Amino acid sequence: MNLPRPRLFLLLDHEFRLWRRRFSSVADGNRPWYQSRFLMFLGVVYVAAQAGDFLLMWSTHATGPEPTFPQLVGVDLLIAAFLVFVTITELSFVIARAYTRGEADLLYAAPIPPHLIFASRLIRGALGAAPTWLLLLSPVVNGYIVFDGIRYVSIYVTIFLVSGLAHIIANLLLLGMYRVLGPRHTKSIGNFMAGVALLSFIFASQFARFPWGLRFVERLDNALTAFAGNVQGWPLAPARALLGSFPDMIILATLGMALVGIAVLLFSNAYERMMLDCGQAHGEHVQPGRTSRQLPVLGLRLTLLRKEFAAMRRNPTLWVQLLSSTAYVIPAGMSLGRSMFSGDYLDPAIMAGMLAFMSVTTSSPVMQLVFLNENAPELMATAPIPRSFDLGCKWQISALFTLGFLCAPLALVAWLSPLAGLAGLLFCIVGIACHAIVYISFVDQAVPYRNSKKMHLPLGAGLLTILLAVTLGGLAFTTLRHSWFALVPLLVLLVMFGALVPTPARRRLVMGVLSA
Amino acid sequence: MDASLSQVDALAISGLRKAFDKPVVKDLTLQVRPGELYALLGSNGAGKTTTLRMVAGLIAPDAGSVHIFGIDCAQDPLAARAVTAWVPDEPMIYDKLTPLEYMALIAGLWSVKPALAAQRTDELFTTLGLNEVANQRCEAFSRGMKQKVALAGALVHEPRLLLLDEPLTGLDAAMARIVKDLLDARVRGGATIILTTHILEVAERMASRIGILHHGELVAEGTFSQLQARFGGGKGSLEDVFVDLVTDTRSAA
């Protein structure tokens, strides 16, 4: 006789199936099956290479000297910073999930106790939070494993546990915000807070780059050495776990499970209310009262700019995504700035990679505008205006927003270090230029194919073009290091891709130059 | 209206073809005269929406031509768009804009003078019952409400050719009546409307002429009484004619 599976496992199975399919849809993006399999194959090769690397170094297993108290405190602070960082990113994820309409209705309409639904969500989220970080940090971790011994495999375990904890904490934060702010404001304020927190975090993470930051670190190190605390104390358990202590890993895992248990016991009903409320909370935003007699009709350009600006301004999720994406530019930008204006040497390949990263990042607003904000592509396609006109306005607004988002933090950087500020200005230029690259090679062609398979061809072409252009730019940048002439290739990029955008003929010219 | 323009067909489609994985529209030729309400009927997947999307310039045909009031859509798409409005079955409006802002956007895009746009908006909002939500963002609207906003947007620039794909979907009975009256008034005012619908009573009562597409081909065309005479033995509803015709064609196929 087939017995029905326990309902928690049924729910977990459901959650993981959705997760797998979400991942596979991101991975293949509706590409033909052979392309998606190829991408997956590449992923497998990457993981296998990492595993091979790990196995090859198995023989180098060596027990290092016992860590000192200041070292453990430093590692603990690093883990705490990682926890905060992952919590912030998970917060955006759990907010988006809470506001997905329909799914909660279906689950909570079923005869299943709410604590099982909450538990399955927490477990899935906690386990699902880690893989990205494991993958991203694997080169660094493998470096430790290679150079310092096999015991550093514990870093993987600790990342896994801390990411899980971060997801649980993000859920609890969301519940708290829902309680305080209500369903209408939780999404916008929560997302905004997450964005600001991320920006502050990334900015704060750069403080050691400044002389006063470095002095602070030295003083802290001296103070910790003088203090000589107990290395076996419980506050240092995460650091010990990271450095290979098995009992401390058990403590962390137990803490995670206990947190899941407590959250499920105490907050299942609150979670149910939140999910049902948020799923239906499409706030009725009322704009300042006008009557149809006061219809503000403007000229064509202003009409389009106003539409893009309003759509951008009123979308808090988009703001946070922009804030997050531009926030990531700061560390890379400061590294480039130091390399350019000081004696530090940065490898050309790393520099080109950083520029590529920054260009893709700063180009994200234009993609957001076209793919997330553009609710009515058919309206624009049937309006009696050239398509380049509409896209030109999108580009202008996205460039404006990128500049706005980048300039505010970079002004602060410039105040602390004029050279780093100057570097920031360069990155703004790169960002604007790359907006144009994305615009000409990707967006313009992709609009008619929105949500269709054909979209991926211009997407791939656009991304390849960006990588090619910024790699060339990066090499020029490196070659002309320590020289103001380094500005030249960037300005050329700006002129080429910015000023020449709007007409198809010019676009062909730019593409021709690029091909040449 | 320009006298010379009134002589030409509002829409002239000739030898239109489109295939995706398989042929969807096959050598379609049809004319719609100015001031007609033409109902394009067909079962699911018959090619109605694809045809209308080709007319609106959203899909490039594989072969054939489309002329709107004598303007070749391939040669001068902007001029064709200037006299056309397209309302798809899924209302396309901006979630983050209010209905008033949406109307201002449309008026700006089609270069309607502000005073005229304000007057038309006022009339349309009053007719469609949108005044109370005029300053609310559209993201919270029901599908029917979005449909009304989209329809108001399509009418604010007084298009000479209005392409409507399932315009009554999501509307309650009372609002559907109001929209039908509104469309009737537009036709009486000289506008041309081409609509697709699965509600055959609407086509039966409102349409000047009816075309029935089946597997991408125009299998029947004419007024309701002509179709009734040719395919229904002079009696029966449009539904009877439609079902008989589609079933016959299926059997023949």
C-alpha cells in the first residue's frame, strides 16, 4: 500500500522543485536545449575543476599553528560582516517572495497546518541561500585550502551555516517590519532599507583603504593583543568553526536549527497573516489630485522623459536594485583608483575584469527600464514615433539615475580621498559609455522581442560587446597607467557610444568601428 | 475628413502570410471600408490576433502588404501609426502611472493639443466611470478597470482605425454595454473599427461585416444576413453559422 508522504516532506519537495526550476530557467533562459545544456555543462566543469583542485591538494593537509586571540576576533568580525551582508541580500529576496501573489493563497487554502508551511519555507530558504556564496567564494576558499591545508574546508561548512542563519534572520526581520509598517509600506521601506544598508555596508567595508582606517585597524590589533582574551570563549565559536573546529560547527548548526524551531513555534501564525496580507497588498497610491480638465500634456520628448522618470521614481524595488548594483562598483572603483594614482600594481587582466564588472553593473538601469519598467511595449511600438526616440529617452533617464546613484557616494569618497573621487568620476564615464553599448547592441534590438526566445540573441551580443569593449578599454587604461592620458580611451568610449547612439545609421557605424 | 482619403479602404490587406513554427496566416486578403465595424472571428489559434498585430506593425509579415487609408505600412509606418490605435487583449498600461498621467502620455505621443486632450479625457472618463480613480496608480486596478483605461487611451487621439483584440474581456455587463455604445458612436462618427471577439452576439448585433478565419484562412465574409443565407440556410444565429462553418471546414480539412 502506498502511504502518503509526510506533509512537511511534500511541502519541501514542492519548495525545492520550484527552486530547481527557477534556477534552471535562469540558467537556460529559454535558450535552445543544446545551449542550456552547454551552460550547465560549463557549470559542472567549473565545479569539477574546483573539486579536482581540492583533491589534488589533499596531500598538502597540514595543521597550522593555533590561532591567536586577535586573529580569532578578526575572523569573527569577518563572519559577522558576512552574516550582515547575506542578511541584507536575503531580505530583498524574502520581501519579493512575500509579495508574490497567488502562491500563498494556494498553500494557505490547503488543509495544512501553517507551521509546516513556514518550516518548509525557512528550511528551503536557509539551504538555498548558500550555493551562490559557496560558488562565489570558492576560489578564495580553495586558495586557503591549497596553501594552508585541508582543514580550511571548514570555511565551506561555515559559509553554508551562516548563509542559512542569514535567511532565517531576514525572515524574522521581515516579520518585524510587517508588524511595524503594515503590508502597504513593508515592501517599499524594507527594500529601501535593504538598499541603504547594503550601500553603507559596502562603503564601510572600504574604510581600511584610508589612512585613518588603517590606523584604526592597527590600534584595534594592538589592543586585542594586549587584552589576550580566552580563545575558547563562546563568542569566538564561529571563528573557530571557520578555522576547522568540528564541535564549533555543531554549535553553529544547532543554533541554526534552534532558530528555525523557535521561529516556527512563535511566528507561524504571524507569517501566515503576513503572507496573505502582502500577497494582496497592491497599495492604492493616490497622486496629487488633478482633474481631467488639468491634463498635463507636454511635448514628445518631455512626455517620454516624464513617463520614464515617473516609472523609475515610483518603483522602490528598482531603486534598491540600482542602489545595490551601483554599490558593488565602489570597491572595484577604489581598487582601480589606487592602481592608477598610486604605486600599487594591479594586473591588467584583473583591471580589465574589474572594468567589465563595473560596466555591466552600471548598465543595469537601462535593462531595468526596458525589461522591468516597460509594462506597455506594444503601446510604444504602435505610437507614431521612431523607436530610437523612445529608447534615447530611456537611456538618458537611466544614465541620469546611474550618475545620481554613483555620484552621491563618490562625492563622499572624494571628500575623504580626492584621488579616489577622481577615479569615481572615471567610473561614471565608463558607466555612461557602457549604458550606450548596452543600448545599441542589446536593448534596441530586444524591445520587440520582449519575453520571447529571440531576446537572448541581442542579450548575448550585447554582453559580449561590453566585455570586448571594456577589455580593450581596460588594457588601454593599464597601458596608460599613472597618466592623465588614461582618460582618453574612456572619453573616446563615451563619445563613441554615448553621442552617436540615436540613429540606426550611427549605430551601424559604431558597430562597424567595434568590429574593426 | 479629406475627401480623397474617404475613397480608399480603411484597411487593405493583400496576400498576407505569417508562419512561426507552422503557417499561422495564409495568403490573407481582405478590405475594410471606412466607417465599418468589422468583426474578425475564429476559433483559438485561427490567426486573428496575429493578423491584427501585423496590421498594427508589431509583427513583420513574411509576405503580403498592409495599407491603412492608402498608407503602405511597410513604407511609412509612422504615418500609419498616427491614424491607428491598438488595444490588445491584455491591457497595456503603465502600472506606475495614474489614468490621468497615462492619458497625458498618449496625448503627448500622438501630439494631441492639450485643451482638446483634456476635453476628450473628461468625456471618456465620465463615460467609462474612471473619474474616481483618475489619480490612483494603475497597479491596483482590476483587469476590467485596466481595460477601460487602455480603451480610453486608445480613443483620446481619435484614431481613424481602431484595432481591438477582445475588447470586452473582463468588463461587467453594464460596462460592456457602455463600451459597445461608445464603439457604436465612434463608428457613426466615421471611425473604422476592427475587433476580434469570442462573444458572437456582439459581432451579430454590432458588426457591419463579419470575417471568419480558420487555420489562417478567411473562410467566410459578409454581413450577418449574408452569412446566414449562405451557410445557415437563411436562419439560425451567428453561433450556429460559425460552428457549422468551422466544423465543416475541419471535416473538409
